[in-house]
Amino acid sequence: MRVVVDYDLCESNAVCVRLVPEVFEVRDDDRLRLKQERPPEALRARVEEAVRRCPKRALSLVER
């Protein structure tokens, strides 16, 4: 799986950071950054929850 962020929609609300800090972080400039674009399968359930709970629907998963 690969995490995709639509930075035009993202408001860096940090919901995803609270759910999966191994994958997401908000930088000092208040912009979201992916720590891992292709997180391990063990994090799948938490990443899927982050995608579902994103208030701006800026996150998605691509299977590959």
C-alpha cells in the first residue's frame, strides 16, 4: 500500500498524526509530511482508520 496526500485539501489537522505517528507528522511550518509513503502491512488498519477519519478527505491509499 502507498499513502497519498492531497496537499490542496489537507489543512494539517493532525488527526492522522495522532492515529499513526509512525507514518505522519506535522512539521514546524504546520504542513503535513509523510514519514513513510509505503508503511508496513502491520500498520494497515491504523492507516486505513486515519484515511477514514481525515476531516478534509485529503488522504487515500493506493494498492500496488
